[in-house]
Amino acid sequence: PLGFISPSRANIETLSRFVPLKTFPNAAILNTKSYPSPTTAHQPSRSLRLLYAGKLEPPKGVDLLAQTVEALAVSHDISLSVAGAGSLSEPLLHRFQQQPWFKYLGFLSQQELADAMEGADFLCVPSLWEENSPGVVVHALSIGVPVIGNDRGGIAELVNHDGNGILVPATEMRDWSATLAELSCDHDRIRRLRAGAVTSRERFDIDA
């Protein structure tokens, strides 16, 4: 018999608009793997430290995130580290590399990425398109790092809003700006979300 398995229910729903997947057995099964543990310990900070990790391409929304942080950095204690490579590498560096709140990490190994995640307060996933089940989100949550992502696609199946992270209601700059501005002034919520991410790690463990 024919059946279909996807890492996310969102992907099944999207594809069902074009082909009759639901007439066959189907299931969403999280696709995870073993990730290295960080070699450094997380240290709290008065500054809001954000990390983007992934392809530096327009559909990923990294330029929108950088522009949002640029505007907030005028009046908020906030920083953004960017890890990855792609067509936006040079434009991002050209525009932001001299800014004190911006740091470009380049392409990182899985171990280097785990350490970078541990040094951040949140992993940010500002994708403009509907992600299936982003591995970088699973990576972050599997080591107890909270995630801020758009409330769409498979991201919403991984991030429990106000539990192990935050779901931003839309992909617009104003929505991300409001979310980040509020977080930068609420250190109790940052600590609570990190604690929530730590307690949800088992869900993303490959053996579990």
C-alpha cells in the first residue's frame, strides 16, 4: 500500500492542495538527529543577544531581521550574530559590518553552531516562506535554546508560544520589531523561555 510521511503536518496540508495525499495513509513524524552539545556554558546578559543561522537568501528573511535590529539598536541594548553563507552575504556585510550590534560568523560547523547558540539568548527564524521542519530549530531546541520564529508552516509545530520560544504573528518588520523591543526590556521572560526550552529538550532527542 502507498502512504506518505512528512516531518511536519504543515507540509502535508500544503501538498494536499495539489495532490490527493489524504486519500492515502499519512503521518507527520519529526525528523531529528544527534547534535553536539555546547562546549561553553550560557551566561546571562543585560543585552538581548540574537542569532540567525542558515542560508543567507531572501526567502529566509535574514535581511528583514537585520534591518529590524538596526532600527531597534538606536534605543535598545540588542545585538545580532549571523551564521551562514549565501547570496546575501556580501550585501549584509557591506551594509552592517561596521555596526557595533552586528557580527558575521560565516559558515559554522555543527559544534561551532552549538556553541554560538549557547552564547545567544534566542535563535531567530524569520523565514518569509512556509518552512517544512527547519533542522536549525530542532538543533536549538534539542540543546535548550529558545527560538523566535514566524507563526507559519512547520515552525509553529516546533515552537510552543511562550513555552520554549515565541511565535511572531506575521513576517512584517513591525511585528518582529514589537516582539524584540518587548523582549529587550523583559529579562524575566527571557529567563522563563530559556527554562521552558531546557525542559522541552527531550521531545527533540533522537532516541526519544
